[in-house]
Amino acid sequence: MRRKTDRRKSTHTLLTAGLCLSLALAAGCAKSEDDPSDAKDTNAGQEVAEPSGDQKMCDIETFGGKKLDLKGATVGFSQSEKEANPFRIAETASIKAEAKERGIKLLTANAQSQFSKQISDVQDLITKGADVLVIAPLNSDGWGPVLRTAAQKKIPIVTIDRKINATACEDYVAFIGSDFVEQGRRAADQMIEATGGKGEVAILLGAPGNNVTTERTKGFKDRIAEKAPDLEVVFEQTGEFAREKGQSVTENLIQSNPDITGIYAENDEMGLGAVNALKSAGKKAGDVQIVTIDGTRNAVQGIVDGWIYGVVESNPRFGPLAFQTLDSFTKGEEVGQDIVIKDTEYSEENAKSELGKAY
């Protein structure tokens, strides 16, 4: 059943226009080890979505900091997870590439999926002289110590891909990322299409403790309840955004629910783990409909191969937009407190032709 297929505005325009010079650099910075060697990278940089309603803005005067020349500043970047996940590989590569392109000194740290380490990492970046911070948070809560230290030094913070539970334009400047609830809705639409809106579906939940998991789950469940009451969610378990855990959870799922109709994996790595489990169980491509979120090259290839039904993109190439936001902010211009990016999606119709855009 495949498918057939004014000032706020000026700030938005500035952010979008400012990306043009640097998007090509961040188009496809990294590949995982098992990516096809002949896949080509294309310009797939992030694009800002039009704000819905009145967008809350932030400027350096309101935040309480001082203007600075970003080119002469030191930027600290804190990565949350081990860079075995293609999303994290591409995200870090994009940040590094943009800093190099702009001639900016960049300090980096990787928390290796340990929240206590991420807190100490960011404190260390501040000690080493970071003037501004870009943080990819592991968890949404628990940032009090970092925020207090940064506030004392008036250090602007931009978070990417996950939010922290704090006050924008007070504790931090802005969040840049996807609309995760909408991602969940779009994944549900794909699942409804794949299953005809009937049957039993499992959810491989992301890691607990962050807004991505919560919102992707909410969007999916709400849309299923709204549009497909005969499609029942019968299984939910965290796969912690990891391929190995996604595989082991799916192995248990197959034993407890051998006739499962579909699997919604809240990121590609768990979905690819589910594919491995289905193959080991003797299932054939298409026996269980799989929908995932991210847009990694391996997952898009999974659509081409028939094992995955659809993928909702979550673009990890934050470098150009993160630095453009910081540049505008540190000059004294207004930036959005929530900068939402546009995400595409992959299906049977475009997976082969768009494979080169995946990361």
C-alpha cells in the first residue's frame, strides 16, 4: 500500500540568507562504516521553517550579555552521545566544518552518553575560555549547575536537537531543532498508510529523560488515535536510540507478539536493529512494516531494499544555522528562541533517487 504520491520576519530572512554561503560545506560530512561507498553527498543543509504565530525573540541586551565578534571568540561544543550513531557523526562534523569555514576557534567534548560527564564537560569548556556554547543535550533536566556558571559569566548558550528544561532568553538563548511532535505525526501517517490503519503496532522508544522521546511518542500516539482507531499500540519499550538495543527489544517483541503488524522506531538505529532481528527470525522484507525517524543512509537504503516502509528525516547538519544564530545574536540582533527546521521524508517513491541526501 505505498503512497502515490517589522523585525521578526527580517530576522528569519537573515538567518535563512546567512546559510547560503555555508550550506554546501555541511551537506554531508560523515558516513557510518557500512554506508554505500558510491553514495554521493548533496546540498542537504537545514532550512528554517516559517514561524507559526508570534515567535518569541531574544537579543543580547535582554539576555544580559555583551556584544562580541564571533570570529574572534572561542566556541565550546558539547556532544552528548558516542559517535557511533550516524546522526551524531554528521552533527559533530557539521559543527567542526562550519567553525573551520568561519575561522573560529572551537573547543569540543563528547559525553559518551553519560550525563554526569556532559555536565563536567561543559563546565570544563567554560574553564578553558569558551565565550559561547553550543550544546547537544543528553537529557532535558539537570542543567542547573551549568546554567548557573554560564549566567555568572554571561555566556550565551544555544542548544541543538534536544531542549533543556529551562527558560529561553534567560538561562539560554535559543533552541534549534525539529518539531518532534510533528515528526511523530508524520511517522504515524506512514504507518497508517503501510498497514491500512489496522493491526497491532509496537513502539521502540528513544532514550528516556529528553523531549525528543516524549514528543515523538506523543505525536505518533495522538495521530493513531485520531485517524486509525483500529491500529492498536500493543508494545512499548525503550531501545535507547541504539541499534543493538533495538535489535534485542525486537527479538523479545517477536516472541511475545509474533503477529505484530508494524514497528515504529523513534530513530533509524533502532529501526535497523529491528530489521536485523526480523531477518534472524526468518521474516521476509515487508512482513512487518517499519517506520523510523532520522534519515541515515542505511535506513533509506532499507527502504530501497524493502525492509523499511518509510523514514521521517531529522536533519543533523546544525553547523551553519547554529553559527549564523550565534553570529546574529552576538552582534546584537534578535534571534528566535525556538528555531524550528524543516524536515523531509523518504518513501519507496524517492528513496533511491534521494539516497545521496541521506547521511
